[in-house]
Amino acid sequence: MDISKARCPDCEKPMRLTRATCPACEIDLDGQFEVSPLGRLSEPDQVFVVAFVRHHGSIRKMESLFDISYPTVKNRLRLIVDQLDRVFSAPSPNSAILDRVARGEITVDEALEGME
């Protein structure tokens, strides 16, 4: 299951990642974790981005790796960039609380309580 796109079965709102576990040493971390913008991309888009970076942005190499044309590589990159732009343009859910801390209106402890 792609947790970055998981929705609540009851209200259909996005689910939030709250636990990370190391299967090797069984350490659990509880809290509220954000999925990285690249982690929110579909698996095929993540593979495409990794290939693009590994080949130093060579569109010619992408054409041969994926057996697609130059315009198709450019279009796919543009679609991925559009997805990333939407993520980066959305304010963090905690930004209002962090702004209040920065202005000295609330303490860090009060902010942490408000983020729970």
C-alpha cells in the first residue's frame, strides 16, 4: 500500500503516517511524520526521477533506457515537476503554529501541544 496516498476508509481524508519501525532491531518511533515530496510520487515516477538523476539529467539516456522519444521524456518530466510544485506550494499544516512561535506568541511546549 502506498501510504503517501492512503485515505481513511470512513471519511476519505488523507491518512497520516504516525509510526516507523526498524524490522532489524525492532525500534519503534511514534509521532507524526511527513512523506517527502519525492515519496509522494507514484512508484513509476520515482523510478523515472532516480534514473534521470543517476544519468546526470541526460535526456538522450532516458530515451534509450525507457525506449521513449525526446518529447515524451520532456512531457513526463514536466508532469513530475507539476506534481512537485503542488506539494511545495501547499503550506505545511504546522506552519501557522511555527509562525506563532517565531513571533514569540507561544512557547515551544505550547506549540508541541497544538501539533498533537
